Amino acid sequence: MNITRMALLPEVIVFEPAVHGDARGFFVESFRDTWLTDAGLDVSFVQDNQSRSRRLTLRGLHWQDAHPQGKLVRVARGAVLDVAVDIRRGSPTFGTWVSRLLDDKAHHQLWLPPGFAHGFLVLSDEADFCYRCTDYYDPHGQCGIRFDDPRLGIAWPLDGEAPLLSEKDRQLPFLDALPAAALPATPRFTHRVAS
């Protein structure tokens, strides 16, 4: 297992498990709680989710306000560009985003702490996306910002094609349109440096 932090947003952690493959296929451990302690995280998960989406589906950028969720995300089938944006008011990296290709070949996973907006774009014909969450989904507490917010300038690989968006995601505001009180002040979970 290789564990690294994203350079621009070190709170976002990449987990790279060992993939064992042969002529029959592959085997990979998709979760082990020691990964969290090895990364200096003190979190537990209460809910697993899975979505299936077709090519060019763009989900996000989302977070929850009343029940903030940390998420460990991975792709079980297909490929996506996964994006995290720091939306913590007062953060020195406020508005900074990072992205990572997640697919069913390398089986990398991302830890996204509370205080970050999250979204992904499906690059394969279909993708099964799995979320392991630290709090329960609250449909009344879901918040979001537009994927194409010019302030963020996220480099989605759309090559001039229009993404497939939910009606709800089409109506999301830009980041600068949100009052500061609508944004998380600090992350609910902090990481510790593993010794």
C-alpha cells in the first residue's frame, strides 16, 4: 500500500493498494482500517454508497452542511476524473482544487475530508463509483456549486462535449454567490501525522 497526500491539498489522500493479477483476473484489497491509521486518520465509516453512470455524466460538486461527510472513494468499474475543492471559509487553500484519475485498473482511492466539495466526470462508457462515508446521507443538507465555476477553472476533460448533468446540478450557484455562513468553517476531522 502506497499512501500519498495531494501536493496542493494535503488533506486529500491517495491510497494505492497492491493489485495481484494473472491470467484469471485480479485480486485487490479494497479496504483495510489500518490504512486510515497509517495515514494519520482517526475516522470510522457508517455508510457505503455506489452509483452507476454513463460516459460524460458529471456529478457534483457536492457536500453536506448539517451532517458533513468524509469520503473514501474508488471506482469498481470504468474510469472517472475525480475532483476535490477546498471550500472551507478562511482556509489558505480556499477555492483550490485537485483531481485524480480513478479507474478499475490501478484501483487507487481518494480520502476526501469534510470541508471539501466533491465531483467526478465519467470517462469510460460506464462507471461504478463507490463511496465509503463517515456520516449518513442527508437529502436536506446537500449543498453544491457549479462544476464550471470560472473562479475555480477546473480542467474537466470534456473536449467540447456537454456533460450529462442532473437538473439539480444545473441549478447550483457559483462559489462566490454563496454567503460565507453557507460554507464549512473548519473540517470536522483533522489528520495527525503518523509516527
